[in-house]
Amino acid sequence: MVYFSNSGAEANEGAIKLAKYVTGRPGIIAFRGSFHGRTLATTSLTSSNSAYRKNYEGLLPSVYFAEYPYLYRTPYEVKDGKCPKEYFEQFENMFHTLIDPSMVAAIMMEPVQGEGGYIVPDKEFVQYVRQICDKYGILLIFDEVQSGMGRTGTLFAYEHFGVKPDILTSAKGIANGFPLSAVIGKKEIMEKWPAGAHGGTFGGNPVACAAANAVLDELIDGGMLDNCKKMGDYFKGKLFELQKKYPDVIGDVRGIGLMLAMEMVHPDKTPDAAITEAIRTKALEKGLLLLSCGTNHNIVRYIAPTIVTEAEIDKAIAIVDESIAEILS
């Protein structure tokens, strides 16, 4: 079942309210590096940058932060490429020392972290979060405002991990620019939210909903999901080639589908925000608009449209290549 609203933050706010209402519990667990919006409640669950929280304390109470498995910069030992055990153990530790699990309404998670640095979590970790929620009657909320609507080659990013959330939020690409977002929940959960418990003036307006229907038709029947997978693989391969060319400045290449990023570093692998901004500036001068992200402002993120072609990717890569070469020279 679906409740329609206008923006990603509004959808996430609604998901928080729904979880609290249905469970009767006060606590919410989010993740370090998260971004969920700019309303008071969603700001409370955001930790990608302290600037989003500055001057707004005190925020929503009973919010706790777990560590997101950012393996490129993990302080823990990685054995055989597997997610370190500390990421799994943190939940029981939190329940033992900070908040009893019977007081936690929901765990809110980006299945691929956006503003925090386009970080793809370990599949086993995401499945474990689902298990923890099932064990203690906690609702699992996936914030797919940025990662959803075909961005990763599937309609929603959670499909890559073999788990399903109890509540999912969607916005941004859902209506191709029209103001629309959605709180999508299991029927047995949504039916516990009676009329009047939540609402909004313009949510689900018919023009935006018509646009959303057209988007779904194109994504599913128009071949855009298939193109996203194909072009995502091609784009990522080109980024790996760039990394081989500039190994001292491109520390990591990561992502799924057309939600891709390269992490810019100094030769000692510490974050390099300066070169990230320089690349953005140079690229813009050459006609390519790039965005950055990451808690250290050192990630160049690529969010090409799902209709992107090989020729357009080649042009973008060439511009980034030229920009890096000019900066280094």
C-alpha cells in the first residue's frame, strides 16, 4: 500500500511516523554517513555532514546511529574480502548498552548510501540487518529516495541484496521532476495507520501521479532498466580504466548500475577534497556537470540518466580524464 506525498524528506518523515505509530516504540536507529532530509525529524536521522544539523539542536529524541560498512575506509580488519564482524556485533552491543530492542521502532537505512559517499554495503550485512529486525520486531525502512526508480538497474536498489523492507520511501525520479514521493509499506502495516493519523494538502496530486505512471511504463516496458544495467557496467569499466591511469588520486571506484562514484585521495590515501572540487570546476568549464558527495567531500558521483548512451559516457570520461591531467600538470 502507498501513501503519496511531495518530497523525499516528507516521505521519510511519514515513514518514521508510521513506524512509531504502528509499533508504539520511540527509538529509531539510523546509520553514520546517512542523509534522509532536511525536516526536523529527518535532520535528526542525518549524519553525513554536521552542517545539516548545525543550529537545529535539540533534535528528535531517541535516535541512535550504527556504523555503515564503508569498507574502503574501515578501521577494522577485512579478512578474505568479507565485511568485518564488528559491523554485525554493533547491534547487540547497542541493545545491551544504549537502548533495549523492545524500545526500537525501526532501523532506517539507505540500501546504497547516497550523500555519504555512494557506498555499497556488503550483501551479507544488509541481510543481517533484516534478521535483526525480524528477531526483535523492529521495522526495516529503506530510504530509496536517491537509489530507487531504476538508478541501480533494478526498480529499487534493495533487490540486489535479497531482502525486502517493511517500509520503503521513494521520491526524486519517481515522477521525473514533478513533486511526488511515496511511503510504500506492507499492507498489514499500512492498514494500522488510520485516517487522520497522517496527511498533507498536495500529496498524490493527479498530475504528478500521471507523470509517475509514465515513468514506470518507460522504466519497465521501455527498456530503461536494461539500459541502466548495460550502461552502468560500461561506465564502471571506464572508471576502472581511469583509476589505473591515475592510481595516486583515484583511490576507489564503486557503485551499482548508474549510481557510480570515484573517491579522490592523496597519495597516502587520505581524502582529497581539493582535487574533487578542482575536477568539478574543470569539468564544468568543458561542459560536464558533476556533483560531489561524501562526508569528507572527496567523492565525485556520477548519476547519468537511465537513457545514457556509450557515446555520452565516452564524452564524459574524456572530459574527466582531461580535467585530471590538467590539474596534475
